[in-house]
Amino acid sequence: MSLSDIWDVLVLGVVLGSLYAVIAIGYTLVYGVLQLLNFAHSEVFMAGGFGGVIALTIFEPATDPSGLQSALYVLLGILGGALLGGLVAFGLEKGAYRPLRRRHASRLIFLITAIGASFFLYNLAGKMFGRYPMPMPTMYENKQVFEVFGTSVNVTQLLIVVAAVLMLLTVDFVVNRTKMGSGIRAVAQDPEVASLMGVDIDKVVSRTFVLGGVMGGVAGFLFGTNLQVEYTMGFLPGITAFAAAVLGGIGNVRGAMLGGLTLGVVEAFTVEWFGDAWRYAGAFAVLVLVLMFRPTGILGERVGRTA
Amino acid sequence: MTAGVTAPKVPSAAKLRKRSWYQQPRWHRLFALVVTALVLAQVTGAQGTRGDLFAALEENFSGGAVWGWLGLAVAIWLVREFAHELLGRYTSRVKEEAGRPAERPGDLTPSGGFSPAAAPVWLPALLARTVRFVTDVVRGQRLYRWGSMAALLGLLIVLPLMVSTFWQQVMVDQIGMFVLVAIGLNVVVGWAGMLDLGFIAFFAIGAYSSAFWTGGLPVEPPVELNNFLVIPIAVLTCLVAGVLLGAPTLRLRGDYLAIVTLGFHEIVYLTAKNWTEFTGGSRGAPQLDRFSVDLGFWSYEWELDPRPYYWLQLAFVVVVLLLFVRLEHSRVGRAWTAIREDEVAAAATGVDTVRFKLLAFAIGASTSGIAGVIYASKLGFINPEMFVLLLSVLALSYVVFGGMGSIPGVLIGTAVLVWLPEYLRDTVDPQDRYMYLGGLLVVMMIYRPQGLLPSRRRQRELRMAEEGSGSADALGARPGGAQA
Amino acid sequence: MTTEMLDEAAKARALSDDVLDASGVTLRFGGLTSLDGVALRMVRGEILAVIGPNGAGKTSLFNSLTGSYVPQEGQITFRPRAGGEHELRGRKPHKTSRLGVARTFQNIRLFGALTVLENVKVAVETRQRTDAISIMLGLPNARRDERESDRKAHEVLSFVGLGHRLNELASALSYGEQRRLEIARALATTPEVLLLDEPAAGTNPTEKRDLEVLIRRINQELAVSVLLIEHDMRLVMSVADRVVVLNFGRKIAEGTPGAVQQDPAVIEAYLGASAEDERALVAEVVAEREEHGAEERPDGPPGAAGAAADDEEGRA
């Protein structure tokens, strides 16, 4: 394959990978504070997609938006996604996980709860908004922005990558530099000590869910912009992002970013070389291989103490 | 239990702040109930329509139903907040009365005699005590164990004669199949304490083995075999697959193992779907042999009628169960429990942890393989969509729902959870079935995490975990920061 | 049976050969050196105590001997009665146990959801070979093994004085009983060397006296060599034949209890060096965390142990 083909695939991979990275953050943050595989995070992602659609449907974008209008619409969609994503994540924690934490349930119980919540949520969304794929209302003209080595990059792709990078920087900053972040890190390292030191664990956990939910929600909106929004849209990207979080070292924020990007690129090349049918096989093959040699992921598992 | 004078807990530093009215727990509870009511209004309401995003929302939140739900929520809240004390006093009196032991029938007389005024207290208590007394007497009988088993088996044998063809099909295609799968998965998850999210992969391998050896795939097998002969081969294939998957991954901790098994499933599924020359691709194997026996003097063929399949399946389940019950109460079962409880101590005691985990993987996988063979031959066709990832996830929830580690629990749990969506098919909008299933799982895990019929060992583990000693599974530390 | 065993014990003593011979054992965690060239010679049939201040590396030594840790350097040779020599360094824990080196844990680690009898049966059964298929089919050899395991477990439990609590849950026992159950579980593997990690910790004076008797009986009646970590000096002085003193991962003294008590280096170790206490404490805490975190092997492949160990450190 020629160099420009490689660039084509690479661009697709990076776009996909940055979405995975953002979703994976949600898994990793929650894992960090609760050691819980939040299987239902994929539904948070899905909710974000619907959040975007809802926000944009309410405000009905003009058919031929100006540049400023376009920017506003995008912002609106992002807000909608973030809001609904954060809300669902918050509700999930309050309604399903907190009662379990109160009674010191085992991890398997958490996992099954998460699975149940996932079933419930995506079917509920299907019932609410119809079980059909729906496109994101048009916010801008999706034209080519620039070329890298003969590969064109369009607005959506640029938007996804820029938004993802901004979010990743924000999360990294929040976790490592703010008071909220130090609470998250404290709980991740030793909840008991943290609570003795006066950290309100419930609050930290809640905020962690919301932070992860906002990320997932925006990712859902971006994903919907690129493709479509549907009630079942969460499952596969969710699983892949989950794999990405594990690949990078679950509980490790930068690991999740790295893992997401890696799996996105791997997926793009798998599709290119083996066909779309094998899309998810490559990612899992890479995951299994990496875990065989580094059983705790590329960067190892820890929150806060990023490599 | 006087609700008024609960001793205040020592407040943590963070909680010393003064609370406003809306931070009071009772308003929290009202809020939670209202939200639940709104969700329920949507859950039981109308379906969304294509093209109009808000159609369902508008319909569900404008009609009378939503007010009904809200009214119910408020009513529950009022009872909870204001009649709570009264209710608590009443239930504690009933509980106290019901707790009195009864050795002879004469002991059943209520403590205060049969006074009509106190009837609300002693009547329910008397009922509970009588039931307990009778079951104790019955259970005391030597015959009870075998008698009840035989009765249950008898019932299971005649059950398909009493239900419609539709339910016969469900019993065979779904319940029977998943019961076998769940029994296998229980070995891995319930006994050995490993998290397997890709168990249906072995089921698929069993089904495809069956298709291959009976000549149903595009590739010709070396010899075409009868389905009964395929079973040992499928068991062996799954065993090897189990060991191949297990050997490199068993040193991974719980969560990592989960994602790797999930990946394994996905790879098996994609292979079935895409390796068209061997597996027939997404078309699968459209025409498969059914079970048949030909002993020369007697021959029989299982055909379209689901009942003979049911009995065949039942026979397999009974045999597998008899074998596994022995295993559970043997050195192998004890070693699994030891590994699940404390892997380090088990290894220090000389338990070869890797070998026993592999054994669990292999045994579980081979059970699933048997189910695969029966499944393929019963339906007469297979395709990759019958083995999607969702089923692996569901299988795990069947095991936990029933009470992992407990064979009766796993049987009942699987039967209930497989039966429910089929039952709901006629009761609610069929599209919503899995929403109810999901909701049920969440509610169940919150209020009865040990499952429907938990095993005694498992119950102890959960109790110890709640008291804060030991973790309830081999998956490492507990979530939520409680220290093991 | 007892006299026969006594004879054997006497013979073993008479031979006075080494059952365990460790030299140059060095164990590091990241920058911390937990054991620094420790040498340890254990004569067959003796009761050897290892003492030292907190963080001296006693538990690390135990973990190195039983395969929970793999020291970076050194040799650990085990010579069973049957003859031959086995290198223990880097041997997996269950294999070490099978050779005849059993241990207990400082923080009792029983299988809480199993009964007392079942706890011990697990240990007995690690010596059995019946396969899963014979068990499932209920073949005669499986039944024979089951009976044998029951018999042996009963025997061991009555030896330690738990014969009356067979069907209790392990977690329902009192602290002292749990200690004895842990010892019973170790004895059920018919060890030649028994490593006891602070068996008297948390027990009351009566239980301590019982324990003292039990250790002596294990040593004499069962002819088991006992390696004992203990903080309770009275217990050490009364049961130990010899004492080894560790401090900061080094052996600083060795000899009879009386001699060691007089050793200036030992007195110094216990009284002085408070400035370095803190560092030692950190090392001990890290080591303990390691122990909690399953069989982590410090020098294993870079993945498994390394990263997990880091993680444990992170949570410390």
C-alpha cells in the first residue's frame, strides 16, 4: 500500500482512537475509585449521542448556517451530550451502585448490576426515542479542511480530534492538578485512609462518575456526528473502549488515552487489510497479546500517578 | 427498634457541615421516588415513533398514567415517613411471635392465646410457624431428600406433556440449552471464582464441531459421524479450546480475565462469521443432522417434535449434575473454594492453583460443548448470529441471578431468566422484554445479591464480606473502598 | 506410633545434618533492600527462632523460603530425609509445600467459608492424585482417597486440639483456635519443616502456653523441624534451640537463646538505631502489602509482578 493510503487509514484510526480514548477515560476513572468495571458506561455514551440530537432538534439548526452559527450548534450539541451523559452517569451511581456500596457487595454483583443497568438503559432509550438510527441534524457543511500527504481531513474529523484532545488535556489537568482530582486520587489509592482524612467518598465517587459521564456523553455526540445515533450504538464502541482502558492499564488515565488511540489505529488498519468484517478482531487480538506480556496493561494500573 | 431515638453516628469531618432542609434524607427519598415514578411512566408507556423524537415523551408524560405513578410514589413516601414507626412496631411484634420455636404441635399456640383482638399479630405469625414446623418435620424424614428429588424429576419429565407447543419449544431451545451452559459456567465462576465473559464461545465451538462432524459445513469431515458420537469429540474440542484460552490467561486477575474471555468470544464469533470456506460464513450451516440411534434391532430418530429432545436434554442435565455434585464435594471442589477464598494461602498449602483453574476452565467448556451439539442438532441449522456476545453476558447473569456456586440456584435462575422474556412476549411490548430483564437484574442485585437459591458456602462468604472480613470472590479487592 | 516417631526424631538429631541451608539470600523491592545476604542453617529436628525488630526482614525471609518471593540472589537448599537436595529459590509455593516445607501466615489466612475439617482436608488432599474423572464417576480410588483424607484430617485436628470443632466454620473460631487451625492445615501436608510466622501474636497467656506445648509436641512427636518468627521473647527463649537475629535485612547474631540475649549487637538493635526505624518500617509495610497482593514475584517477567507490585506500592 502506498504512503498516502497509509495516511488515509491513519487519519481514520486517529479519529476513531481519540473517541475511544475519551470513552475509555470514563471506564478508567470509575475503575480507579471503585475497582468496578462499569459495563453500563457504554449507555452513558449512547445517552450523550441522544443528548446531542435532542439539543439540536429543540433548537432546529438553520439549513445553511454561517460560520458562527455552526460553531454555536456544535457547542450546543456538545453541551447536550455532556449534560445527558453526566446525568445518566450520576443517576447510575446514585440509583444502582450506591446501594451496593453500602452493603459491601462483591465485584461480581457490581458487574451484573452494571450489565442489568446497561440492558435497561439502552432499551429504555429505544423506547423513548424510537428504535431507529437517526442522523445528527446538520450543523455545518462537512467539507475538506486540509490535506495531510494527500489525505483529506474533513470538518467532522477535525472536530472530533480537537475536541478529544481538549477533553483529554482537561481530564489530565483535573485529575492531577485540582482539588477534585486529588480527592479522586486519594480515594483511588486508599479509600479508608482518604475517608479518615475527611474526604467524603460518596461525593468523590459521584463526581468521578459525572466527570466520566460528561466525557462519555460528548464522545457520544461526536460519534453520532460522524455516523448516526441509535439506541444500540453504545455496545461495540463501549466494549472496545473498555478494552482500550484495560490495554493501557485500567485505572490509569494516560494509559486509557494511549490504549484508545492504539486500538483506534489498530482497528482502522484491520479494516483496511482484512476487511470490515474483522473490524473488532484486531483490537482484541492486540489486547490479548499485550496482556500476555504485560498483565496489567501498557502503563500499569494506577490513577493519578501517571507515568 | 424505636425509630425516634436512633443513636447518632459519629459524624466524619465532612459531614459536620450543617444540612439544609433539602439535604434531609426524607426529601432525598421523596425525590428518588418521584424519579422512579417518572422512569416507570416511561417504562410502561408508549413506544417512540420514527421521525418524531419527542412523540413518546409527550404521550407518556401528559396522560393520566404519569399522575398515577406520581400519586403512588407520594403515597409510598407518606406511608414510609409517617406510618413508619407504627409499621415497624407491628412487624417487630409479628417477627418476635413468629420466631418462637415449636417442637410439638402444641407449641404452636400463640403466646397470648387465640385472642381475636391480637389476631393481626398472631395470625401471620402462626402461619409462618406452621409452615416452618411442617417443613422441619418433612425435612427430618430420611426419605425427604430422595423423595423430593424423585418427585421433582417426575414433574420435569411430564411437564412438556402439559404445556403448549410454543412452551415446549422454549423449554428445549432456550431453557434446556442455557441450563446446560449455566451449569458449565457455574464451575468456572461459581466454584473456581474466575470471571468469564465469553463462555458462549465454547457453546459455539460445540455447535460447529457438531456441524463439522455430521457433514453440515462446507468442508468434508474425514468421517461423517452420528451426533451421539460427536459429543465426546465436541467435549474434547472444547476442552482443548478451554485449555488453550486458559493457559496463557489464567495468571491475569479477575477483570483482565473478563476482558480477555470477552475478546476470545468476539474472535470465535468473527471467525465463524467470516471464515466462509470452513464455517459457511454468515449463512452458517443450514441443514444439519438430527440425533438418531440405530442399533440394528431398534432405531429411533429425533425429529421435529420438541418433546423427545427435551427428554434427551433432561437426561444429559441429570447425568452432568450427578457428576458435578460429586465433584463439588470432593478434593477438587474444596480446592476450588480454597483458591476462590485465598489464592495465596491455597498455594502455600500446596494447591496447584494453575492446574485447578485450568481444570475448571476445561470442565466448564466441555459442558458448554455438549449443549452446543444438542442445540445444533435440535434446530437443524446454525449461524453465527446464534452466538452473539450478548449471550455470554446473559449467561453470566443467569448464574449470578440464581445464586452462583449453588446448583439448584443456577438451575432455577437460568430457568426464570430465560423464561421471563418469553413470558413477557405476550404481556408487554416484545421489544421491551430486555428492559424488564435488565431492571430485574439491577433490583435483584441490590436487594438479594446472593441470588435466588444461594449455596451455603457462598452465603457465608457474602455475610463475611458484609461484616467486613474477607472478599466475597476471587476477583480481588471489593469495590467502594472497603478493605479486605 | 509416638515412640517410633520419637526414635526417628532422636536419630535425626543424632545425625545433626542440615535440613535447610540458605546462603547469600538477597531480596530487593525497587530501591529497598529487604534481605541482604542472609545466611541461615537449620539443623534437622531443631526449633530455630528468627527474631528482630519490625522491618528486619523476617517475613520477607519466610516468603523467600516458601516461594512467595523470589530473591534476586542466593541459594536455599532443602534436604529432605529421603535424601537428595532441592533448590527452593524460585520454586513455586505449591511445589515448595509439596517438598515438605509448610508455613502459616502472620495475619491468619484460613478459608473462612469452609469448615474446620474442610480447611484441613484441602491440605491433605494436595498430596492425593485422584483425577476429576474418577471423582465424578465415584470410582473406588476416589472413595478411598476421600476416606483417607477424612481420617488424616481428623487425626491432625485432634493432635492440635480442635477435634471437637470439626464442623464449625473456620471464621467462627476464636483467634487462638484459628491459629491452631492454621498450624493443623500446615501439618496436614506432612511437612519436614514448619515455618510459623508469629503464631503467638494476638493470643492470650493461656493460649500462649498451649501454643508452647503444641510447638514442642510438633517438634518431638512428629519430628518436624520448626522455624519460628516470634516477638514474644518468653516463648522464643523457652522453646527455641537456637536463635537467629535479623536487623535491616542482615543477620546480626546467631546462637543459643542465652548467648543471643547477651549479644551487644542484639541489644543495640532492639534499643538503638531509632533514626533508621522509620525506613525499616516502610520496608516492612511494603513487604506486607506485597504479601497481600497474591503471589507477586519481584523478579518475575516485567509484566505480572512488576506492575502489580508497583500498584501495591501505590496503594500503600
